[in-house]
Amino acid sequence: MDQSVAAKEQPRYIRLNERDNVAIVVNDFGLPVGSRFACGLTLRAFVPQGHKTALVDIAQDAPIIRYGEVIGHALSPILAGEWVDEARIRMPEAPALDKLEISTAVPAPLPPLEGFTFEGYRNPDGSVGTKNILGISSSVQCVKGTMEYAVKRVRAELLPKYPNVDDVVPLTHAYGCGVAITAPDAVVPIRTLQNLALNPNFGGEILVVGLGCEKLAPERLVPEGVNDAIVRMQDEAFDGFGAIVDAIMTQAEARLKILNVRKRETCPASDLVIGLQCGGSDAFSGVTANPAVGYAADLLVRAGATVMFSEVTEVRDAIQLLTRRAINEDVGRALVREMAWYDSYLARGGADRSANTTPGNKKGGLANIVEKSLGSIVKSGSSAITGVLSPGEKATQKGMLFAATPASDFICGTLQLASGMTLQVFTTGRGTPYGLAAAPVIKVATRSELARRWKDLIDFDAGRIATGEKTIEETGWDLFRLILDVASGRTKPWSDRWGIHNDLTLFNPAPVT
């Protein structure tokens, strides 16, 4: 990283690669025209924090380079010191999927990292949870109100009797009726619901509430061999709403008794399943938070853990950098398969990957999805990519995995939970109150100004990398230790302290009838 050596109060920029012909402004709230950097460069216009300025004159149609990669071409001549905003950049085409290098730059295995542990809840199947939760699934949206009413009573009347259980979480959704249940793409929401109930944080105790006439039969959500795990509202044995709720509470208490016996025990870090996600990204995401997360991810992989990164549209324009890291041809082809499937999915909806970049992303300095993707993939670290998961598929291997999901925070979180994620690390530059009831979420700020302003929403400040107070390596180690503390229950993230939890949101690419 080539960072100006000016004093803290002086104008500062960050240039990430020696090939870059643009750099981003570091100073809080931006810099006015006439600001002069230590290298002698003088701004010809106001440049907001995180936005790009040209380091040299850039001719019309010449490439604009950040991260050492082309993020676009100049629509008109750009002079050194001018603001390079999105309106001055023509976005390039996405990398062609039939011309990618696969497994040509597989990283050498990183040295093992031994001796790191956390206090988790070990399950009969060998998986380990970071929370001890009773999850109650629904098979159809019709029963959502009943489930929420029952869960309210369970929390008030039963949960205090079982102090070792953290919470009761309703796994509700808008699926199950009026849907093309046999359509090929219906495998995505159905698989997601099946695997959500198997998340290690639920301890293997399955309970499904259904209506009785829905297309998605409750039996499809219960693993083979599990009996007495379904309450059907239309069961003729129930005399009124009260009897239905009582049945749910009876089933819930039987499972609370089992979960209450669970105790935290010392487990190796290799038992962790960590999800990585970003939301409200800005130009600092690929400079501070995502590199720190990437370093921590490498530490987790070295410790034998499972780590997954996601969001297809936020890796699509940098896929050429990922296929080279695929551990073998099969993994590389699986990456290409997921990109191609999503390209087709977007095309059917009359959209493309450019629709991803939000107004907040652009306000934070990200000109287009190419620049956003290059910063997003940094959180995957530097280790080999050992596996690829289709949406909602359960992880069964260790190492760095790509779990294909949309970029929507809520859909991505839901799909990562279905894949077995037990703790999520979430980077943000603009800020978000996002949280999950089923797993702790560590929110990492890209900028210290955001971390200070949202001191009771942000869990970790990676902005110290930009100010020079911390290195990426130091910050990555700090985050790694925080992950172990949160996984152990020693530290509670702010979303859990406030009880801020987003609803689960299924990804349903299949038709609705």
C-alpha cells in the first residue's frame, strides 16, 4: 500500500498498487480544491472522502486503474488532481466466462495455526454451535402469525425455566403455498429451509409448524428418522386456536429441556463455520475492512476452520482472480457454473450486474460494480478456494468456500445460515443495523469516523488501517481474536445486545403460480 506520509492533519490519499493512476482521499469529509499532498499533487476540485482523484493526466478512452486492475475507461480527458467520479468512467464488459484461467495460480498451503480454541456447543453429529437456540420452522407463510404468537408466549412463560437456552427463534418465510413446487429452481428455497433447521446453533432439535394444505408439505422439512416434530394447524384433533398454541408450546418445552442440558466446552478453532459478507460498502471496503477480514480469514483457514464468502454479483467482475485460486479444475468450473447461472437469472429479469451498485455505494466512492467487486473479493484472503456451494447447500468441507448467493444482505445471511454458518463477519462503510437472531454478527467499520459515530452499533474499527495506526496484519489478528471471543459467548456483538435481528429472506428464483 502506497500511502502519503503527510501528517495526520494534512491531505492524505491511498494508492493500492503501483499501477494505479487514481487514489482515494482519506481525510474525513473530503478535501477542498487547492489541497496539496506530500507528493506535490494539488487538487483541482473538491473531492469527497473515499472518492478518487487522478494521480496523472488520463487521456480520453484510457484505462482507469485501481487495485492494479482496470475499473473503466475515461469518457473524456481527466487532469491530475481532478475528481474522478462515476460520471467520468465508462464501465468495461464483464470477464468472459469461457476464457478464464482455472487453477493456474493456486496458492501454496499456509502454515498450520495450532492451539486456538473457543467455547462452543458440541452437537451429536459433531458440529459445534456458537449459540444455544430453539429454532421453530414454518412450512408456509400462512402460519407466521400463529408462530409469532406462540413464540412470544414461549419466551415469556417457558424460556425463563431453561436458563442455558439463549432464545427461541421463529424460522418464518413467504413460501410454501402458491408456488411451483416442482419447478427446477424450486430446489433453492426448499433446500434452504431444509438446511436452515440443521444449523448447528439449533442443536439438532427440529420443530416444524405447518397449516396442512400447503404445497410444501411439512414432512419435507424434517430429516428422515425424526418423529413427532410437526404441528399441523388443520389437524382435526385441535379444538380452537388455544389448543393449537398449546400444542406448539408443549413441543417447544420438550425441546427446551434437551437444549438446556447443552453446555459450552472447549473446541478447536477448526470447528468454526464463519460467513463473510459486506453491506453498505464504500471505497474503503477494499482498503481497510475487507483486507483485515481477509487476513483473519487466512488465519481461520490455517486453523482448519470453514470460511465462506458469497454475493455472486460482487465477485462476478473479478472472477478471473478467483478461478486462478481454485484448488482444482472441478472447483474452478463450479465457480464458472455459478456465475453463468446468475448471469442467466439476471437476464431473465431484464437486469445485469450493474444494477448491484447502490446510491450509497456511489456516495461512498464506488464508481461501478467492477470497482466494488475488486474490493469485495479481498475479504476472501489469499488461500486456495477449496469448494463451491450452490445457494442454500450445506457445507461439508473445510477451508475457503464460495457460497453462491445474491448480494442482498438478508438473502445472503439466510443462505449462509442454511450452509451451516454459525458466526458472521459483516463489513460496512456506510453503516447498517443488520443482525441475525440465529447467529452472532460482528460488524466491521471501514472508517474510524463511522465507528466513532456508531459506537453502539459497530463492533470493530478497521479504519485504523487508513490512518496508519494499525497494519492490516495487526488488525486481522485483532479481528481473529474477537471472532473467538464472540464464538465463545465472552463478547456479545451490538446487534445481539440491542436485539436487532432481520427477518430471514428466502431466495426463490422459481415461478409463483
